[in-house]
Amino acid sequence: MDVRHLRHFLAVAEALNYSRAAERLMMAASPLSRSIQQLELEIGGALFVRGTRKVALTPLGIALVPHAEKTIADMDALRREMNKRLQGFAEYYVGIRSVPSELITGLIGVVKRVDPSASVRLESLDSFAQMDRLINGKLTFGLVNRRVDDRRLDYWEVLRETPALALPNRPEYAELEEVRPENLRGLRLLLQPGTAPFGSEFDPYRETVTELVPVETEIIGGLSAMIAAGDSCCFTMASPKSPWYKYLAGDDVIIRPLADSPKSSTYLVWRSDRDTENDLGPTISAARDYFDQPVEN
């Protein structure tokens, strides 16, 4: 039995949707469906009831879930142990997003204090990609800006940031101490990748602007140039320590905090089955002590 098929099975069992599971696995839906069919042939029965509108686990599929999870956890543990024996040190793969550098250096310091010989490798990924790679055993820790209801993952809040808006440096905006939805009339709102912290509570801002414009510019200074042109704004963070702030700030762009908005949180996340004394338990305990209170920005 191919462990890869078990990973595919668990992804579909979690999402109960082939398209969403395929997206999380970064593969097409057709090969994912074939993988599940091959697993069903090996097991000798259907694992899912496939309806026109939704997918559901069969009793056989429900019974397979805990066994598949244990098999994958055991295989991941075996791979880590063999790699450690071959290399002489443990490797920590840490997913990161746009967070202040002090958060990353603090986490690396925690790892090094627990295991001085450890190697820490950083991977820049959005929150969903991090959680998928954690579940699939490809990351050790993640730094994410959202939580999902998944018993396989545990979270610890490590950062709170004040949301803000980057605005054109015009007198009507420069005199503001904080931004309210009505201040955005006549502006377009640029939606850059990674704006996940700005959930439904920020809908009043989205509903006031003249247009929502998704942007994916990779040109250095491209987004700030669009804002400086005078007709656009963009969500960011209020702290000058934030990478988003540094990316957008400039002579022709001003940044002001949002009025009466909740703070956005960043969480350290790990796979719950790895919180044991012989695995990540000591490092997780040290991280909880180090980030006893979330960093406030």
C-alpha cells in the first residue's frame, strides 16, 4: 500500500470535496480521483459515497481514517529519525509569512536552545499552504495568520498587529489619525495576496470603495506606486516593524491605523501528534514559555 495514497485519502476525508483536496495537495482532481480508486481496489471496498453535490465517507472510510493517520505519523517519524542519524542533527522546516523579523529570530533561538545542533530552514508560504505541509509532514512549524478547525493541528498565539490602510499622501488623508470606512469614498481598494487577516469584520471598508482590485505585482515598488497615483488604497499593518508596512511606506504613501478594528493575530502551529517528549514536546514547551504573551505591534 502506497503511503501517498493514504495522504490523498486523508485530504479528501478532511475536505469532503475532491477539488478542494486537490488544491491543497497541489495536484489536479483527476489524478487524485485515480489515486483514491487505486486505494479502494487494494482495500476491497468503497471509501467514499460520491454524490452529485457532496462527498461522504463510507463506514469503511471512517474506519480507515485513524489507521491512515497513524501509518503516516509513523512513516514521518521514521523518516525524521533516519535523516537525523544520517546527518547527525535534526532539521526543522519552518513555514513563514510576512511577519516582523524578531518573531522569526525568536523562534529560531528557541529551537537552538533546545537542540543546539539543529538546522532550521525557512520556507515562505501562505497560511493554507503551511497547514497542508504540516499535515503532510513536510513542515515542522508554521507561522500562520488564521486557524482552521482541525484536530491534527495545535496553535499558540505569538503576535498581535494593528491593521492599517496605506493611502495616497494627500491632505485629506494626511490629517487623519485613524481611518474609517467613509474616508475611503472615491478610492479603489487594492487586494494583494496574503490579505487573509482582513476578514468579514473589514467588510464596511470593502463596501465603501468604488472598486475592489486584485493585484499580484512582483515589481518592487509597484503597489506603492499605484497608491501614490492618488486613486487607490491597500490594507497593511500599522507597525513600522511589519514587512507589509516597510513594503508600502514612502514619501507619497501614508499609513494610518483602522478605527475600532480588532487586532490581527499570528499563530505558531504544529502537528498535534508531534507534541511528545521524544519529538517536538520540549521545543513546543520552550516556545510557549518564550511567547508567554504575544508580541504586540
